[in-house]
Amino acid sequence: MIGAELKRGIVTENPILILALGLCPSLAVSTSLVNGLGMGLAATFVLVASNIIISLVKGFIPEKVRIPCFIVVIATFVTIVQLVMKAYLPELNASLGIFVPLIVVNCVILGRAEAFASKNNLFRSLIDGLVMGLGFTVALCILSVFREVLGSNKLLGLKFLPGFQPMSVFILAPGGFLTIAFVMGIVNYVRQKKEAK
Amino acid sequence: MSAISLIQISIGAILINNFVLMKFLGLCPFFGVSKRLSSAVGMGMAVVFVMTVASMITWIIQNALLVPLELAYLQTIVFILVIAALVQLVEMILQKFSPSLYEALGIFLPLITTNCAILGVALLNAGINALTARPYTFLEAIVSGIASGIGFTLALVLMAGIREKLELADVPGPLKGLPVAFVTAGLMAIAFLGFSGFDFFR
């Protein structure tokens, strides 16, 4: 069951590459693998924690005010992440900048709270948060690897290919759009091939 | 603070650091609402309006409540709640006092709550910025709110115009839909990169 869930989060319902949710952080922070991984893990933590709390309190929340309630739960965990990151990972915090507090409005997290955690029990919500967070992280890592290698000829800060002239447009804003366009194109191509079979 | 710095803030927010194309804020509505020109204009107007009001309210809360009471760590929670409440309030006020404006903007307003550009502009106003090396004053915050909204609208309207034409183009199968919109946005961002030569920050 875990295997099937993992496949759903990372491949068939990947939040970024298939559902196109959470685009702002995924394009803005994927300039290097460290940033991408940091953002992915921070969002995964918030996603799992908020899914747990929301599935526990879903019975007490009136239908009409559920969205503000979800946002407060999510914002609380984002503040925890913000304070922890500021204390222990100040460099990562500085390079992610405004996108750490903006995890609050990441539509992946609110989307899972609304579509899944508010309807399912604790254990299933926890697993869902975990696999969706992993899918988000994996997609972010794919984007960041392309952008870091093409844009600065480095991977994890180390020199990648000697003699390769990096195209710095890939770490600037336009590169983010172009990278996700072609990664999504490849994903669509593979999907269409599979469906044709 | 002079009129010059207000102009610098506006040009900075509209062209040099365009919210959508340079800072990646508000991408969901940017790709979601840019299929038709008329809805793009409506969404843009709603964003300008809410961003301006949100800049004002969050500036007051930041400087009258959070800073004096040393509660700045609650910023994220307070700002998102204020923005969510504000959007609801704006919706109700418009419905009551200006039905025609409500007709035009109504369907876009609920979408704005989770638009990261609104929270983004509030956080950027409250943070230390490159231009003045301190948080914005009240007037600067309002100008930054209006200009960021206009920058968002500009990108959205340009994009909608291109996408309407793009529907007739022969796009390779796997790139149809969203991927080709990303390529378009990428090319637009390269064009906007040209504005970064404006040396306004020194």
C-alpha cells in the first residue's frame, strides 16, 4: 500500500509536474539543489503536520469557516519552520528569503487540507501528506538540478563539468519558466506514449 | 523622502522587479486567468485594488501593533488572516455600494485570498528593502502596493493577448496547454530582463 501511495504522490499525481500546484515557490527557489531541497523539506514538514492536526480537529470545525481555520493551522507550522530555520540554518533562510513565510499560501498544502485531510482519518492523512510532500520535493529537485547545472555549471556547490560555459539565464527568472516548460513537456510526452500503448 | 523615491519605487515594482516575471509571485492566477483578455483585465483590476488596501492595512498593523508590542514573529499568521478577512470585507462592501463594480470584479475576489502576490507585497513592505535600506513608510507602502498591482496587471494582460493568438498556433503535442504558456512567460521574462539595466538603486 505504501508503494502504491508513493507512486501516486511522486508520479501519477505529482503536485508540481502533473497538477501544476505550488508554482511560485517551485520556480523561485529552484536555482540550486540546496535551496530546492530545503524548500521541499520545509513544505513537507508543514504539509504533514497540518494534515495531522486538520484530520484530528475536522469534526469540530464548522463548514463555513473551515478555510480560515485551515490557514491558521498552516500559518502556525510555517512560523515554527521560520523560527527554526532562522536559528539553525541562517544561510538557507537568507537565500529562500520571502518564500519561507509564503509557504502559507502554497496551494499544495491548502489543497491537500481541503481535498484530503478534512475527509480522511489520521493515518491516511499522515501518509498523504508524506507522499505529496515527497512528490513536491522530488519535482523541486529535478528542476533545481537542471537549473544549477545549466546555469552555474555546479551541483551542490561543486564544479560539474570542466570546460562547460554555464548559461546564466537559467538561474535568472526566465530560466525557471523555460526549465519547467520542458520538464513538463517531457513528462507529457512520456504519458502520451504510455497511453498510446 | 521625495517624489523621486516614489517614482523609483513605482518603476522598480512595475518593470525592473515585475512581480510575476521577475519575482515569481502570483503565478497561479497568472496562468489560470490569462486565457481570455477580458477576464485578465478584470483580475488585474481586482488585484490592484486589494493590493493597495492590503498594503495600507498591513502597514498600520505592523507599525501600530506588532512592532511596539514586540510580536513581529506573529507576522505571517496575522498578515494572512488580515488579508483573508479583508478580501471578504471588500467583497461585501462592493456588493452593497457598487453593484456594477462587484459584477465586474466579483468572481475574481475569492481567488485573491491565496494569491501569494498579496501576502508577498505586505511582507516586502514590512521588510528591509534595497532602495531605502529600511521598511517602507506609509506613503511608500501605498505606492508600492499600487505599482506592484499594476506590474501584475501588465504582465497578465500581455500574457492574455499572446495566449489568445497562441490558440491558433500549431504547437507540438506534449507542449500543448501549460508548457507552451511557460515558454511564452519565459520569453517575456527575458524581455523584462532588459529593464534590469535601469540603474535606479544608487
